[in-house]
Amino acid sequence: MITAELHAHVFMDGINYKESVARHADGIDKDAIRSVLREYQARGITLVRDGGDHYGACAYAKSIAKDFGITYLMPAFAIFKAGNYGRIVGLSYSDLSEYRSLVLRARQSGADFIKIMVSGILDFDQFGVVSETDYSLELVRELVHIAHEEGFAVMAHASGTEAVRQAAEAGCDSIEHGYYIDSEAMDIMREKHLLWVPTAVTSANLLGTDRFHEDVVARILDAHKTAISEAYHKGVLIGCGSDAGAFGVRHGSGVMEEYALLRDLLGDGCETTLAAAESLIREKFSVNS
């Protein structure tokens, strides 16, 4: 059985983003965060890795998580290139000097790892389309190098074939989402022993909501499931993270849904790879824990 949620956002509730933001706008809603931790506790989740926010919600969750028997790992905030996607979860930089300053600020905020954004988000109305891909391999390599110099592992938000390949080549320690990943990126990830957290339930839970074109969502999900299976059989390490807090993905139940999906795809080897992923996260993504 799964005991780790490897990608969550405690500041969001999976229902309404605007209401979630408003809840923390004048100071973090401590009761809401405690409610989230109780959801994980009730399901036997003992490790949660947060994807960050700029409200201080994940830092507060970390400060009280041990009361719920949970190890809570977080980056404080995600870091993204100015003008690109990422404002909802983090802080921006215009040059490498600003980026380095944010890495140091994350350390001062108790970050356990650094999260960088190297792409935008999926367009669920158009197959194969991802917003904001204004990154280069050289830039991503330098972002990773700076974080590694400071002793941090790097979580990378990346979707789109080129962005995922860049994240892998640059040595990001974990790649989140990874939609439209190709075989070349999978091979690099296997060779570098990188972790992939595919968050498939974020698309699976859109089916039947009429939020986007159903046929496009179904095609995106089918392609992603095929890629997960291929990557696993190539020897890529797969982790279970749901992106809880995203629309349609509730804290607690979301990770159980992601686990069920991965179990169906990976079969008998599912438990082994998920346990190895959890072990890697505990070892590499816990600078301040």
C-alpha cells in the first residue's frame, strides 16, 4: 500500500483555485492546512512532498506535520523565469543572480529542495500543446548547477517533449508531470537515475467534468499512460504523486487514485518502484528535515 504523496500543493483544495488563494490572502488558513494533514493521516500517508507556494502555506504545513506523524518536505516556493508560467506557486527571476538569491532565500525559509519551472502547463483543448517553453538546455543546466552547489536536489515542473528532455539532460533530480515525454528522455532518465512523478490523475480526473474537450483529454491521458508503461519497462524510476490541490484532485483521495492508476499500469512491480521512489525522496530531498 502507498505511504507517500510525492507531489501536493497544500494551499489549494482541488475544488476552486480562486477561493483557495483567497483563503490564504490575509495570512495562511491554519485550520485548512490542519484539515489537509488529517486527510493524509487518515490514509496512512507518512511522507508528503509539496510543490510550493508563495503564501507560506507549505512551510507552515511542514512546521506542524510531525504532530500528524508525517514527514513534510517542501521547496518553500517554486522558482520560475519572469514572464513564464509559475506565479501561482512561486517567485520569479530575471537573471541568474536573482535566481541564486532565491535559492538562498529558499534555504532561509527552510526549504528541503529547490523546485524550478522549465515549461508551462498543458492545453487540454489541444493535444500536444504546452504553454511557455521559453527555456534552453544551457539555462536549465545552470539552474540545476546552482541549486546542486548549495546542496539541494532539484524538482522540475516540465511537460512537452523538449522541456522534459532538457530537464533530464540537465540532471534535474525529479521530473514532475512529464506529459509528452519521449523515449530519448526516458533513456536519459534511466542512465542518470532520475525520478519521474507523472501525476496522471490530474488528467484522469478531468474526464466527465465538461471542463475541456473530452476527446482531447482522453487522448492526452491515453498517451501519458502509454508513456508511463514504456518508461517503467525501460527501467525509469516512477513515483506516486497526484498534484493534489489541482482541479479535481483532492488531498488524501488524490494520491490513492494515482496509486490505483499506477498499480494497473505497472502490475506486480508497482510496489517495488514506488517504494524505491519514496526512499530516494527521503534521502535526496530532505536538506532541512
